[in-house]
Amino acid sequence: MNTLRRAFRAAMILVAWGMLLVLSGCGGQSLPAGAVGNIGIYNYSPSVIQTGNTRQFWWCSQGVNPGDPSLTTDAIYYESIDMSTNESYGPVLALDETPGAWDSYYTCNPKVIGGVFENPLGDGQTYQYAMYYVATAENGFDNSIGVAFSNNGVHWKKYPKPVILSTSQTGYGVGQPSLYNADHKSAISMYYEDSNPSQHVAAASTDGVHFRVRGTLTCNGLDPDDPQATWGDMAYDPKEGAWYAVFNRPSRAAWTTGGVVERGQYGVELYKIPQDALLTGASPWQQLATMDTNATGFESNFIAGFVRDAYGNLDVASYPTIQMYTSVSYPPPNWDATPAAAGYSGRYPTWILMPIEWTPGASAEVAFNRYFNGLVHEVTTGWTNAGFQWQELLGHLYANPLSGATVPFYGCKGGGADYFVSLDVGCEGQRMLGKDGYGYSQPVPGLNLIALYRCKSGQDHFVSKDPKCEGQTTGQLLGYVLP
């Protein structure tokens, strides 16, 4: 781990990365410090609550169907960690399928909210937690959202019916709920995905069980290359009066990964929007940061969840730094991995939950560096593989569209070793690594911009400030960057 070179974009960083390994399993497998999950099986879609020093996690992993031990599909696990002592409890199975019921398959996508839930199950009991989760009676289609209640976060009692019904009997249905508790009792706002049509829906309840739809969330301002992106989570910052959301980047096409179908997307993007614009779009979503393969080295980076208080607020832990956990495929592929080998490195048994964070006010400019390992170049604002040595600072990009810089520079890879930079979101049919940042398409009066060119040597591509490509094959003008 300590041999991996890490250079994460702007203020989006991995926390506690490269430290001692803290969780061990069979055959010497381990999770890096700060990571959470069951070793050797998939872990994704986290819900995280922090109270004092205690951080509680619920997430989707693999479990055994209680009615059919031969069937292992999704289940929900729990772990708690004292962040001051690193003492932990779990992982333990918290919620699984109910044979013969509406949630007999794929119990997943948990989101937990605290409150005072009085007699929601008709048993005369008051509960401290509500967990909204996704499941189906079919084999992966027609998903609905249900709820279960608990007083300790570990043992749960289910409400017998879905609280948000699927709108499609042939498509995915509804899923990926995010929650906010306005009165700290049972006034629950839920935001969820609906596949028919593809949209994010706002709903509200006064008792935590019966919901009414309030409208749909705006797409105004989302990355134009994926304006209807799926998400992992949303949370509220009461001090700013703003909502934050973390959306997924697209999935890679199988023809770019040697025919391997990747189940996890290659990256996530963090956004915020004023509260009064969430449904109206009067103000656009503001893009804040990106974490993808280019930034981390991991093949998959997807479905992140915020660290929140029990009621869905972000002003906890190290606020104003915003902390999240995202699913990554661990470890990263080798620098010369073929497209198929890279795709295989992102297979679902490798998914773990990794902490990341973003700090407001950090520099918007990111260094665009050129590296060389003796054989090929890599030009990036992010992570570089072991063995690559820094050659040159080419200039600076903006991490997000800013000050008229709206041309995205993408990091791509052809075959097993040809790293290149492209202006094409499809990486010209090759494997996408992620977004390096934003530059200009032409000179700007008053700015001392640098022109960058994509060049080709005998064995690879590289980027240069020299229009003659340092004596190599002259390529295209990519654009202009800050010095």
C-alpha cells in the first residue's frame, strides 16, 4: 500500500489511505484502514450516521435467504465504529429477505434515519430508527421501497407492505432512497430514484409510513454528458440552507473493457444546490468535485453515502469538511492491465466501502502533470501507478467548470499501456479513466494561458506544450490551460 503513489484531485481525497491494515480475513486478505465491509464479497450502497464519536454503518452485501439457504442474494449488514478508539462491533447481518413476501428478493439500498416513531407497526411500541430499503418479489425487477423499525440499529421489525410502490412491472422500479427528518420525530422527507421514467422524486410523510409525492428534482446543472445520472445519496446542510448530492458517473461500455461487463460505475460527482431550487431548478446544481478511476486508480467508484447525523444533516464529524463512503473495487489494476484485466479487477467480490471527503474553500485549480515509467507516459491531475516518475508540470486545469473554462479533458487508456488525454467523453472508443478537469478552447484576453498538444511517440501518446511535439509525431491541439 505505501508504494502506491497518490495524487487526488482538488479537495476530494481518500482518508487514512496507505496506513496499517486493520481488518483481516481468510488467506491473509485485508481491508485498508478506514474501510468497511465483508471481505471477499460485495459491499455497496452505504448509510452512515455519526453520533458523538460513534459512526454507524448499514450497507448492502451478500446474505443467505432464510427460506432457501441455497439462494444467496442481497442482504443488509451493520457495523459500528468508535472513531476515537477504533473499537468496532460487526459486521453483523441486520436485515434480510422475507420468503413469500413483497421483499423476498434483493433486500438492499438501506438508508437509516433517527426519530420518534410512535406505534408504526401497531404493536404499541415507539422506535428510535427507521430503515428504508429496496426489495422485490420478482427476480430483480419491479423494486419497491419498504421500511423497518429498530431501537438499537441491529434488530429490526418490518412494516408488512411497501411504502413506495414500483411504477413499472418490467423495469427496475424505485430505489436508492435518501432521507431527512425535519422535526426529529416522524416528519420524513424521502428522495428516491424512479426508473419509469428516469427521474428523482421527492415524497413526504408525517408518520414515517404513509408518503405523498411532492414533485421531481431538477436536473439543471448536472454534468451535460450524463444529465440523468443515478445517485448514491443526498443530505442537507442547515447552516448553508443547501442540499448536497453525490451522483454516479456513467458505466463503461463492455467493448472498452475487453467484453467484461462492469457492474459498478467508474466515478462519482459531488454537487450542491440551494434548498429553494431543489424542485424548481431556479438555481442549477453546482458541481464541486469528482472521484473516479483517474483520481483513485480503482476501476469502480460508485454509490457514495454521506456521513450525517441521525436526522440527515451534514454538520457532523469534521464539518465543514463533508465526509462520505463510496464503493470501490480494491485493489487497483496493474498499470499495464489489459482492458479485460482492468474490467475484471472491478468485479463485485472486490467492492469495499472507502472513506472520502471534500473540504469547501480548497483551491479550484489542479496540477496537470506528465509522468514516465521508462516505457510510456501518463498525463493526469490524479493518481499515478507505482513506477511512474514525474517529468513536467504542464499547467493547471479547473477541477470543475469555472471562469469560462468549460472544455473537459478526459483521461483514457488504449490497450494495456497507451494512456492518453482526449476531449471525447467516449474516449474515442477506448477505456475511460475519468475526468482530469476543465480548460479553455481558445486563448482568453488577460489570461496567460498555455496551449497543450496531444502527441504520439513510437509506443504511446503524451501531452506537450511544444506544438512540434518535441520531435515526435505532431497531434491535435487539446486546448488552453492555466500556467
